[in-house]
Amino acid sequence: MDPTTPGMDVPSAVLQETQARFIRRDPEREACLQRLNVGGPLAAESPERVEARLTRLGVPQPEAQAVAQGEADVKSVAQHLPEDIRLTAERVLGANDLVNVGYLDQARSCSRAVCRVVIRDSRGRTQGFGTGWLCSPQVMVTNNHVLGDTQTARQSVIEFDYELRGDGTLLERTTFALDPERLFLTSEELDYTFVAVQGDPSGFGWLPLYGSADKNVLGEALSIIQHPSGEPKQVALRENRLVDRLPDFLHYETDTAPGSSGSPVFNDAWEVVALHHSGVPRRNDQGQVLKRNGQPLRTGDSGDQIAWVANEGVRVSRLLEDLQSRTDAQGKALVQDILSPVRPPLIGSPQVSPRGPVLAHAPATAAQADPSEAQAARVIDLGTLSAGADGALTVPVTLKFQVQAPETKPAPRPEPAPQPEPLPDDGPDTGTDSGPLTPPPPHTPQPGGERPYLPADDAQQAERYYAGVTAQTPQARSPQARFLALSQLLTRTHKAQPRYNPSGEVYPWVDVWPDGKLRSIYSASEHDPQEFIAADLAAQERRERLAAQEGLDVDTLEDAVPYNCEHVVPQSWYAKREPMRGDLHHLFSCEPNCNSFRGNTPYFDFPDYGEALRTDCGKREPGEFEPANGKGAVARATLYFLLRYPGVIRTYSERHLQTLLGWHRADPPGDWERHRNAAIFERQGNRNPLIDHPEWAEEIAFEEGLGR
């Protein structure tokens, strides 16, 4: 695989080829955009394609032809059609932007088949992330630059349900290993990989691939379901236009990020039209990739800062054409499943559970039907479904209805792939995302009140929390295995993920010292919690007022009107993304002058620090900063971040780790940090192992968490 451009997970060669195609098509695309902006899809697309698209949506052929030829208005024709066909036809041709609630049901149903691809090396270390989806009951598709060979596929896994519930907590994910021995077909030219999945993932449904050419028109809104940067599943919904169609690729406007490689691109009827694989970054005259602020992208910058011009996906029809022509695909039953698609129907209405809505696909045949697996109260046995080349289903006349008995126990989910030693999940599932900055409620306990500063049973809670790690066999206690086990534990138990809100989350209780005061992390100056809360609320009001006056986003003004809060791992290193931005383990009280003095520079240990001229905040030189106080605490917070978010920090190297470990040893945790750890455990559900077990620092391969 080619090396990647700094800040991006897409190989440089792929980006360059994508940009070259985009530039070559400048005249055609500009002409198309002019027609789209003036007359919509009807002005930009050929009458034949418009007619075929409307017919596919269910518009009778005579009416579809009349609209395509300009002899009838789409709204006048659509008003006589069933509502679902009317709305879709009007949306596709730009005559209506409304969607019915069933549209969201379709989106939720399709999202179940989308998975996060966790790319691992031979030692099980996470190297990166991508997105993929099931395109048949047993086969997953992603990009070649995500899984380029059988060895990488064999080492990697896919995760379903890695997403947030409505209350902001994470669902329990299900992991499957891949089975490249059964099927592995890849193409560097078209940037695709089809690979078999171990076990039975079909309970998550699948997104079939239809080869017909009438699945989209220029100007049609597209949607992408994705795991951007490996984050929980997200959707870029309908704010994306198809702007150009090439023989092998589609160009469209959409919101994607590193890690979105391999995502399915949907038309407005929720059919997959492309395999997303690359963006087109804006460049300057020197060929440098530019950030949204117009500055060149530098090593360590996040891909979220890039100014993207457009995005490119591989056409589904081209994928299927290539599959059919491959000699190594002939006669394989799994390939036939891909080429002869059957869409699993959506069963019933959303089933509301305490954790949020659950939508289920039904398997395609009666033999696969399982009412418990589908989590639906009613299962419709449609018998054997057959599909034509365009994906139209032929359904037997006889319908059988099976009603799930109330006392029926749910069937187990598909058996997940073998995982490392089981780890405990004792962390409390508490709290929800914080809203706008608000002062703490009047009943917030303060030191000396009813709420103990350090819970008496905190040591016992910590012992239970790490039970699975401490119980590992000697063979599993290598530094790399210890890193992986703790990383998985911290991630899995991080159930509540409060958004960044220092006035509501940090100052009232988490960062309070035993005397009831706050201490600025770098200068150690003392402050009353209410002082910082009031100052931050005033700063928030000022930001909102300035944002309204200047038409800016509130967050863009944080540097100009900062909070009294320090991110030990600077926000620019991960583009202010949640949950990293609001993770309480690396948030500390800090006056704005020390916050600004440090900037986004890495920590450093100056040999002459004791004799050097410095401020109350510490010493800073270009690219290096050593704080005057709090070295042990910020070191442990940074090491926690490496465990919780491996691969995100790209600014540090192994020499920086030695500095952090040295500070950790020289300044061990006290009651203040133990209080922070207990309070954050209660709020978020996870802990910092360097506070609970300082001795473990020598037994963990922290270099596994460094971005490469």
C-alpha cells in the first residue's frame, strides 16, 4: 500500500488518481452543475435516464416518459401516485425535500448491515479503521486500501452495532473475524475487497448490490452510513448531490472523514450506488493539501481539518461487472450470492426498548427465519424469494404468519469471533451527554458535605474493575497484551460520554481538591469553583453573541474567548471530536493564560529547566512545553489517552513516552487524583489504570497507542 498523506488514512496514490480524474472532468462537471443549479436533475440528465429512474421508483411508464420529455410536471403526475412513490419521485427530481417517517426506518434498517473494520497487525495491535458492509449473508465488502491482502484480513475483525443509543451511551458491539480462505477477492484498480465472514452475521441484514443503470440521476441526493475515523456509526443524510458520473466512478458532495473508506453510498431509495473510497482534497499551487483555514496540512494535523472539494465512490454496476469477469470468482457459491441479490425485507415497526429503538431485518428465506434473532413480534415467511437483474423480487402467493409467543426466550446472537481473555464490565452506565454550559444544580455535593470526597469502597470497586486483567495467565501478560487488554476495558466501560462542558462536568466536583478549591494544573494557583463556573458561563455568552454577530460557529471562537480548562491532549490533535473532547480523564482546571502559553505543543523535559527563565506556567520553546506543576497528573492523563484512543496521537514518539513515564514515577498520584478517578468512574464508567496501579506503567507497551 502506498504511504498515506499526513492526516489522512487514504494512500497517497489513491488520492492523486482521484484528484486527476476530478480535474480531467472539470469542464463536464462545471457544465452539469450549471444545469443542476438552474433546472435541477431534469435539466442535467438525459430524458432516457430520467424515465428509467422514475420507472424504477414505481411511476407508470407513460407518466415517467411524459415527465422526462417535459410534457408533464412531476408534481401533477406524482399527486395521483401512492404517497411513498410520490415523495420519492419528487425528492429525486428536486421538487420536494420532505421525507416520511418510513424513510428513517429504512435508514435504520440499512445501518445495521454497516460495520466498523478494525485493521490489526500480526500481534493484534490496532493499525487503523475503515468501514464495510455485508453485501450478502456471508460476505463483507470494503476498500482494497483498507484490506489489501489475505494476511491483513485474517488478522482484522469487523464490529457491528458500534454506535450510540439515543441517550448517548454505546451499544454492546458484536465482533466477527474474517475468513479469507473461503473468499477473498480484491482489486487495486477499482479499490474493492470482498471477503467472507466467519460465523453467521446474517442477523444484521445485508445490503444487496444491483447492477442496473437506473439507480440514480445527476443531482440526486445521496447518503452515506459510515464510521468516520473509527468513531461510532454516523450518517451523512441527503445533503450530498451526485455531480458527475464516470465509467467506473461517481463524484458527489458529502461529509466524510478518514475511516469512512469502504462506506456504502445510497440513493434516495436506500439502494447502494457506490463504494466510497476517497476524497478530493483542495491543494495550493505547490500541490500541498490545504486545511479549511487555507493553511497547508502538516504532520499531526487531523483529516477532519482538510478542505475537501468532492468525494469519489466506485460504481456498484462496475463492481459487479468486474466480479463477473474474474476467473477466480467463477463457480463460487458466495460470489453467486453477491451477483444474484436478495434484499432482506424490513419486518414490522420499530420495537422500542429501554436502550432505544431496534429495527430488524428478516432473513431472505424461510429456512433462515428466526423470530427471536429478528427481535420482532411477527415474522412473515415469504418462502423462497427470487430476484431479477434489477433487484425486483418475485414473491410466492402463499403467506404464512408466525406469532412469537410471549414466553419465548430470545435466541442468542450470532457467536462472536474469539476474543482476548474476557474482561469485566462493572463500570456503571451513568449519565448522558451534557448540554450547553450550565451552572451545577443547587444540590451538587461539595467537600465536607454528605458526599464523601473519596468513596470508602473505591479500592474494592477498582479491584472488581480490573479483575479480568489481573486474572490473565502469565503467557498473556506481555506488555503488548497488557496494553490491548486495558485498551479494550477502558473503551468498553466508557458507557457515558459527556460532551465538553467544563462548568457542568469539571469544576463543580471532578477537579476539586480536598480543601474545596480548584488548582490550575500548570501554575497551581488556587481558585474557587464558582469563580471558574461564572467566568466560563460569561465566556460562553460572549462567544454566542459574537457568533451571532459574525455568522460563525460558537466553537470556532473558543481560542478567542477560552474556557478555564486544559485538554492535556490538545483538541487540534483530534479536531475537537467527541468523545475525546469531553473525556474527563484529560480535562483539568487551568487559567486561559497558561492554556494559551502551552498551546498545542507536546510535553518536553528541558535539561536546564531548573535554571531557565520561565513563567508561572512553565517553559515553552517552539514545539516543546514543560509545565511548572502537575507533571505526574498530566503524564498519567496522556498515558490514559493512549490506552483509550490508540492511534489518535500522532505528534508523540517513543522518546516522549520516556518523558511521560519519568514524570509519572517522580510524581505519584495522591488523594486529589484518586478522587478525580473515582468521580470520573462514577460519571463515565471507566478508570485511569495509572492512578489505580502506578506500578503497571512499567508493564504496558504504550508505544502501541502511538499513531504511525
